[in-house]
Amino acid sequence: MLLRIFKGIGPGVIFLIIIILIGIWISAILNQRLHPRFIYETDPMPLYGLIKIMIHNSHNLGVILSFLMVSLMAFLMVNFNTTVFFINERTFLPALFYVLFGGFFPDQQLLNPVIPASIFLMFAVIRIMDGYHKTGTAYNYFDAGLLISTGSLFYANLIWFGLLVIIGIALLRTGNLKEIVISIFGLLTPYLITFGLYYVIGKDVWALLKLLGNNLFTRATYYPFPGLTIVAMIFIGLLIFVSIIQLIKHMNTKKIKSRKTFSLLIWTLLISIIVYVVLPSASVEIVWLIGIPVSYFLTHYFVIVKKKLVPEILFSLLLVFILFIQIWYLT
């Protein structure tokens, strides 16, 4: 019943998603939390530090700003599928799943550098796919590199997603060396500008290098996973695994552009997992990046699966887990 409602495309579905988004984020206002002592808070990257200065470290302003950015992400995710149409159905489910996925970690529902960084990553994925079948040299990959690198000035670990641009060229193009070069130049440009600004205004350029190194390689503060969250993550992990298997089974039935879009999203998930597992500085904040590909995989599963009862049960359980986690954090 619930799944059938949310699979609709009427204005009522948009209203329900907005209500759920407000319901999930209202706890961040009602139960103010301290920022985790992660390196990105104690030693923020330049653009994230600028945001913190602009809002004077106000908790409520930070929550409102993050809420607005998550709302923008939800819109972008729906619009991406509407434009490329790789799920083969117009649906608001990607927005819903992204909103729900962030609800697994209520202590990340505050001003967070990964949230603005995720917007830049989403725009980068869109620009990469815009290069499909483009004649001549596709300068989209310069744009994608520029976007990812700019996002890394909020959250340093986003820079590793520069690999996604190279992977996108390999998936969509014929190995044009010029496009690889311009994508690398796109990745370098924001840092060249930032270092130049530091030099012009008399700030220590070496301090910026040290800042970048700290944000990339300093071990993150230990994050204690509550028991309820562990159970919920096991459930969602199994659901994601099933959705990916289902996607792979149907991959050959899809149009070429749809296959390449899903392949790019699979690589996005793989890079996210590798960053989380390998790099000591990455922690649960990366949920905002993992949520991008995962939301599309879950949407595809719930749209394409033929059975009615099992998806309804799984979808309802997902909502129940989010509800319990939010209530637990409020008590």
C-alpha cells in the first residue's frame, strides 16, 4: 500500500516526501547535537570554513542550510532520471530514498561538508553523462573535474572521485587522450586558484597543503554505531545487494545509455566504499555520497520487481527502521 502510493507521480507524492523530509530533519532542531570531532570540523577545508564563518557557527542556521541542500539534492536526483530516463519510469522514488538514507544517521543531520560536496558530485555525474555521443572533444569532462575539485574544497575526500571522470570517459568515449588531459586540468584548476588567492592575500600556502593532507589522511574519530543502527544497516545492506543483483540481471535489456548510466553509478558506489574502507579520514559522513547511487539502485528494484507483497513489506520495514532511529535519537 505505502509503496504503491509513493510510486505515483502526482503532486501528492511530492507533498508526502516534503513531509517526510521535514519529519526526519525536525529532530535536528528539537534535539541539538554537538558536531562530531572529525577533522573536517576541527580543521575545515576553505569553502566549508567560509560557510561556518558566514553563519557564525549557528546550529539552527546550519541545520536549515543543510536541509535546503538536501532538498536541492532530492530535486536533482529526480531531474537526472527524468532527463536521461535510465530507470524507464518517471518516479519520485530517488528523492525519497535519498532523504530516507540520510535518516539512518541523525547525528549527521546538521551542517556537514559532505552535503554541499554531494551536490557537486551529482552535478559532475550529470556533466559526465552529458558527454554521451557528443561529437568532437567533449569539454563536459573539464566541467566534471572542476565540479568534483570544487566540492573537495568543502570535503577533501571528494577529490578521489576524480577517478570517476576518467572512468566516465572510458565508458562513454573512444579513449580520447585530450579529454583525459582536460579533465585532469579541470581537477587542478580550483586548487590553482585557491593557492593563488592564498598567495595574493598573504596567507601561508604551505598551511593550505597541510590542511589538505590533514583532511585526507588524519584518522577520523571513532564512531560508535548504536545497536539499532547496526540492525538497520544490515537490513539496508541486504536490500542494496538484492537491488544490485536485480539490476545486473536486467542490464542487457536496457538501452545503451541506460546501461552506461548505471555502470557509472556502480563505480560511484565502489569508489565511495573504497574511500570509506581504505582512508582513515573517512567515516559515516560519507553516507551522503553513498546515498546517490544507492537511491537509484533501490528505485530500480522497487520499480521493476513484479511481485507485490515482498516489495511492500521491504519498503514498509525501511520506513519503520528510519522512524525508530529518529525516535531513539529524540529520547
